[in-house]
Amino acid sequence: MSKQVTPEAFFDSLSLAHKLDNFLDGFKLEEIHLFSYFSSILFLYRKNPVSDWRYRFTISETGYPFSEAIFEAVTRHQQNGLFEDDGTFNKITARGADEFNKFKVLPTFSKREEYLTAACTTSILVPYSQTLRALLSDPEIAKAKEINNKSWLEQSNIYQKFDEISKEVGVSADDLIIPAVTWINFINEQERIEGK
Amino acid sequence: MQGKYNFIKLERIILRNFSLYKKDGKVYEVNEEINEGVYCLAGANGLGKTTFLNAINFGLTGIVLEPNKEVYSPSEIVIRNKRYTERYFIGRIDKKDEDKAEIEILFKVNGKYFRIIRGFFERDVLRLLEVYSTDNDKRISHFKSKSESPKELNNQFQKLLTSEIGFTNFDYFVFYQLYILTFDENRRMIFWDDRASSQALAIAFNADPKDADKILDLTRKMEKHESNGRNLRWQSTQAKKKVEELTQKTKGKKVSDIEDLENEYTELYKELEELERIFRNIKIEYDSMLKKQSHINSELMQLRIEHTRLFSKYSKPRSKLIENTDIQLSIKNKECLLCSSEGSHIAESIERSIYKNNCPLCNTAINDSNSAELDKILKLIQTNDEKISAKNVELDNLILETEGKKIEVDKTEIEVKKAKLDIEEFTEDNPDISLKGTGNNSVDALIKQYEKQSELAAQESKEEYSKRDSLKIEYEKLLKKVESSYKEAETVFVPIFKNLAKSFIGLDLNISPKRSDKTIKLVLEIHNLARTESFQLSESQRFFLDIALRMSLAIYLSDSKDGATMMVDTPEGSLDIAYESRVGRMFAEYIINYNQNLFMTANINASQLLLSLAEICGKNKMKFRRMLEWTDLSDIQKEGENLFQKVYKNIEDALNKRTNHEQTSNA
């Protein structure tokens, strides 16, 4: 295999699969991309430089954020029997969960866990469909989709908006889940008003 | 360059009529044989330990260094310390003994014995000089005084000693003996003094001794030109002020006090120089941090590349069956190649078996031969990940520290600018005012005279500065040579220092030469970061690191046969007990592993140091002397000596224990 795998994407996809499978009972592959994108937004919200996330996103034809690195990692997980397709959804296999447990203790990954966990936890606190809708209606994604832009998603606008909302409702920056949920609710509310 | 000097080894010291050491009203004649290894003179405070050390250095060089003064270049030492030396023994020696008081030193250098006698109040003459060697107990004389005058004897002594050591000039011996080979906390340290450091380097690391001469000569000349330039500028300003004074006087205005102005001006200059020095040092540190940052970044990049490679290897498809063409065909066509059944469930079923590592046909579990290899890769990933994580932490800390340093750099830069501005303002506030004549002819003539003088001085000042700058070119060239000689010597010299410093401070320290526009000096690095300012280490740590540096220079430069003799007036107090025994180990390292000699004084405070030194050296390599019988003790000193009694016994025990141990193991 000539292609290289990005260690962070290797881990993130495994970790997200593990969580989404637990919370939602199976996942679609584009959801791995979507939630890793969400995690990276939370990562930026904590004032980390975007380059430290170590892989970036474009927009896919279906309008989901898409990362080449995640795609490559997911392909390998499938080939090695870490992910399994049951016809409708993907599931993480016992071997996959085993692999996740092996890697989550590594110091460079354990830091990412905080963001991955926060992103997935929102899907328990808010109905999943709402999370999905909020994430996909993020203006930047919407715009990229509209003009069919294949370049990297900027990620700075969304993070700024996010920051503004958090400040507005006065949540502490120490916490990740509350601002994440607030943000999702905000976007949905806005959608609802605009829809009206 | 290594081992290029034959340093002296003390053999015997005799003090006659030295009335500082008086027991029951009678002068005690000190007659000490100095052994190989450590000679340690111990006693309570105030008994005259430091004086003994100074007396020996006086005997050898004719000079006692004045404490707490700047470091002088070799040619200035005598002139600057002459007066202090002449006063030093007054009061230490009774008036009536002054003529008779003398020191006799027997020492060995380059296989020859020197015996000299110098009166304590006869700085630049010798009473006796004998030079001889021995061959099977037969004494071969190389010099014996006949009818030479004491002054001539002293000249002979300086000439012979200089040539036996290998120096080109007796002044260098004086510099090395007093500044490098003698440590005394009240005299300057090498690391933290630009001049001491640069001169020690120039003498130590020069292939051609003439270059050292030239460097020191140029330093002197450049400093002279600079100071002339400054003085002339001052004169020029003064003359201008006189003009102003005269003009204003005729206008009936009050003038400010010239002397005050002069002081103010000097102060402003001093401040500017000090700030510029600090700025240079901080800049060196800051640059070194930036260098280190990019170094870590590139290390991190390497580690990340390795990480990616390992992960790619780890996540390679594992099952060999997936590469099987029949299976691939079946999956692709969704048709079983055995029974020809069709449908997407065929592909799924085959894949499921493969993922479970079972054969799709007979369902046998396939022996996973590559799991051992995967474990190996996983271990490598873990190690690599730890490294990345550690490097990240290191980088984060360094970035934080660098940011702080940058603020320091900026702040100091502003301060330097401000100091320059102050000087400018000062000159503006005291300007050459425009003259329209005062109407008084004689005053006008005087004013003209002063104006002329001012212009002339300003012109001459400029010339002095340009003379200095013209010397700079050659000076730079010579410094470059020192730098490159140092680079050659580094492979031998630096490990010696590292070894000694590590045995003391437990950290990997490094030293490297750093060039600034004015000078070259040795800079100490901890964790690869330059430390130029002395306040970043505790005082006692600084003392002993400075001793480590001196020891390294001594080891590096001395001929391996006899080694050099370091004279250490052990700094008092302030060291942690843990560090004390580490110092003892460092000293022992210097003596035993590098075959050198140490002449030291110590008081009771340093007992842990002495104990660990004694434990390693044993009686064969260490002599421990108390000053009890040398002098009458005051009540407080008696108390001190009583306390010492116990410590003394412990040290004696340690010495004997080691010696017995050696005898047993020899037997």
C-alpha cells in the first residue's frame, strides 16, 4: 500500500466509531467525517492552532465535511476488520474496540479524546437529527456546498461564531459540552426562525 | 595544545618569623611538606587560612590580589595590586619581625626543583634562588645564586620559571596562578566575568603564544583608545561649558557646578555600558533559545514522520487471504467460485470470514503469524508517542520561556535607548551656546580659546575612536583564531568540564565560546540554553561551577606527568548538604582520575565535603591538617575547634578506612 495513514486520523476515526456505535447504535461513514470536523471546531474553540489538529477538511459531494486522512484511515479499519458493515450501518467490531483501547492511552491521543468525547456527547443531549442539521447548516459548509468549493474549509468563521455564542450565554471556556450544545441549539433555533 | 604547560607542584612551605601564627607568645614556624593529591588545611574562622594561601601566592608571584576588584589583564596585575600587596602583611606580621619574616617555597616544575625565599616586605626581590634536579639521589644544579643582587635573583627566577612552565611571559604565570589556579570567593569568577573569561581563553586556546600576546595587547590598546576617546569627548564638552559659563557669567547668570556635571556625565556613561553588557548577554540567551526551538521542531517533525510510517505499517491489511485473486474475484463478482451461488451476501460472507481471520471455505482459524510483528510495531508506536509528547512539553515550556526572554530583550533594548537618549539630552542641556561676543575683549579671547580647545578635543576624540575601530579588524581575526583553536580543543576540554560539573550538579552542562562584538567568552549552558547572567544559579552553585571550569582548564593545559596544583579557599556555608558531598566527589574526581593536586583550606562548615573527599581519597592521596598548634585560640575559636574535634575524628576515620581498604585489596 503506497498511501500513508495519518496517525491522528487513524485514532480519531476509531474513537468516534466506538462512541457513535455506543450512543447511536451504528454509524454512517460520513458521520465519522462530520464528528471529527465538529471535534476540530471544539479544538479551535480552545485556542489551539488549526495545524495542530493535523488533518483538514474539504466538502464532499453530499455536503458533508470530508477528510482524505479520515477516509484513508477508515478504509484500513474496514480492511482489517475493525469496522463491519451490517447492511444499513457500520459497527465497530470487538477487535476494533480492542484496538481503540490500546491506542487511547497514548499521551498524544489522550488529549484529543476530550474533543472527540465532547463532540459525540452532544448527540446524546440533543436529538441526533438536530445535531446533524446544525452541523450541516453551518454557514461555511453551506457556502462551500453551494459553490462546490474543493479547497480546505476555513474553520475560522465557524469557530468565531461559536465563541461569540458561548460568550453571549456566558459559559465557561473550561467546559466543552455546554458550549457545544448551546451552539447546536442556537443554529437550530435560527434555522427554525428563518424557516418560518 | 593539550598539556602544553608544566604547572608547578608544591613540595614544601616554610614560614619564618610570621607572627600571625603565634602560640603561647612564641612565633610558630610553619614547616609543611605538601603531599601529592589533596593538602587540606582546616580550622575555625579567623585563624589565618586565607592568609596562608595568600602568603604562598605572594611567595610565588610577589603579589597578593586585592579582593573585590575587577579582573586585570596580565600586564596590569602587578601595577594594580602593588600597593595592596605592600600593605597586606602589615599588622599580620609584628613590626619587629618585618625584616626577618620570610617564606621559603620548594616546588617542582618540569622535573626541576625550585627553592626560593622571599621576604614578606620585599615584593620584587628574592633572598634565595636555587634550581636543581635529582638523578639517583645526586643533585644536579641548574642555578645557584652567587653574587647576584636580590633584584637580579628575582629576574632570574621569573625568567627560568616562565620558560620551564612554557609561558612566554611571567605576567601570564601571575595571571594563571592568581586568577585561574586560585579560587577565592572574593576574587572574580571566570564564567561570569567577561574579561577574566576572554583572557583565560586567549592564553589557554592559542596555538601561537604570540597571538595571546597580541590579543591582550590589542584589548589593552582598544580599551585605552576608547577611554581616551571618552575623556577627550568629555574635555570637549567641558570646554564648551566653559564657554557657556563665561558667556552666562557676563550676563550675570548662575552656572551649575562643573564637578557635579562631570560626575553625572560619568554615571550616565557607566550606566549605558552596563546596560549594553546586559543587553548583549540577554540577546545571546534569547538567540540560543530560538535556535533550540527550531531544533526541537525539526526533531518533532522527524518523530512525526516516523509516527506516520509506523501507523501506516501497523494498519496495513493483515489477512493474506484478501490478496488471493480467486477471493478477490468472488467478492467483485458477488459469486462463489465453488458453488457459483450469486448475490451480495456472498461478498459479505467472504469478507466477514476474512476479517475474523477464518478461511471462507473451511472456516479454519488462520494462525495469525504477523501478530508478533504487530506487537513490535505497537511498542515502537508507544515509545515514539511518548517521545513526541515529551518533546511537545519541552517545546511548550521553551516557547513560554522564550516569550519571557523576548520581553526582557525588548525591555533592555528600550533601556539602552533611553540611556543613550539621556546622554544626548545631557549634551544638549549643556550646549555650546551661540556667541555674539560679550563686549569684553579679554573674555572674548578666552571664549575663543575654549572654543578652539573644544573643537580640537572633539576631533581628537573622533580620531581615538577610529584608531580603536581600526584595531578591531585585527582583533576580530585573532578572536576567530581563538575560536577555531577552541573548537579543535573542544573534544578533549569540554568532556572534562562536563564530567566534573556533572559529578557536582548532577546535570548535563555544556560550555561553549560565544562571540560578541567586543569579546569572546565562555558561556555555560544548562539543558542547551545559554546562561550568561550570574543570578540564574545560586551563589554557591556558581562558585563550584567556576571551580569546575578552572579545574578543567588546569587538567587540559597541564602536562600529564605532574598535573597542576589548584589552590582553593573553600567558600563558606550556603551549600546544601547534598551538594557538599557532591563537591567532595568532584574534587576527588579531579585528583584521582585526572592525577592533579589540590591545596585547599576549609572550615568546619564544609565537613560533609571533606568527609566525602576523604572517603574517596584515603591517606595516600589526602593530607588533613588542623591549625590548632599554629596559633592561640580565642574563646569563640576554641568553641569552633571543639566542634571540629568530632568532625576531625570522622574525617580521620574516613581517611584510614579508605587506606585500610586499599591495603586489603592490594594484599
